[in-house]
Amino acid sequence: MQVGKPILYSYFRSSCSWRVRIALALKSIDYETVPINLIKDGGQQFSKEFQALNPMKQVPALKIDGITIGQSLAIIEYLEETRPTPRLLPQDPKKRVLVRMISDLIAGGIQPLQVQHWWHSLADWPAQ
């Protein structure tokens, strides 16, 4: 299944990237890191090279098993499905759905208020 060592495109301050690094560590998956600096050079995520890899221009992105996956929760679910041990999600569906609810709340409800690119977008809004 594995086609070479997985490559994680990541930024050290990214909480999304941290989630993936934690999952990779818990599953003892050896991987390489390619840093994508979200500030340097106007944001390396906007480079043509990275945009070809991840059109969303966001980190993390994980190249694994011959595919590239963006979005931390999708990456973690893929790792859980393809490398089921050790388990990251509870086996009981009722407990597993609670974990997914909390994860979605963080990713969709809380995190956008903290992520740097949102603050840059707010700076572009006209004064009202």
C-alpha cells in the first residue's frame, strides 16, 4: 500500500498540522516534513508548486499511498481506516460519533476564529 515515505506539508504554528503530527506519532508512522511557511514570501502556500499539490492552499497536506490528502480530519480518518492499530477513535459508534462531533466543533466552529488567514481577511474588510 505504501508508496515511499509519507510527506507531511506543514507549518509549525498550525493547530491542524499538529493534529496530524500527533496522529502520525500515535500510529508510529515514519514520515518526512516539508515546511510551508504561511508568512514568509507572502505565504508559501500560495506558490504555484504548493497550489498544484493542494488547490485549497492550506496546510496540512499529506502525501501517502500515492495520493495527497488535505484537511486534518480527513487525513486522520484516512489513517484510521488504512492503519487501524492503534485505534484513535473508539470502536463503539456512539462514542465515536461524540469524538467526531467535538472534532467538527473545533475545526468548524472554534478554530476559524483563531486561524491567521481569517484575521488577514478581516483586515481587508472596509471600515463600517
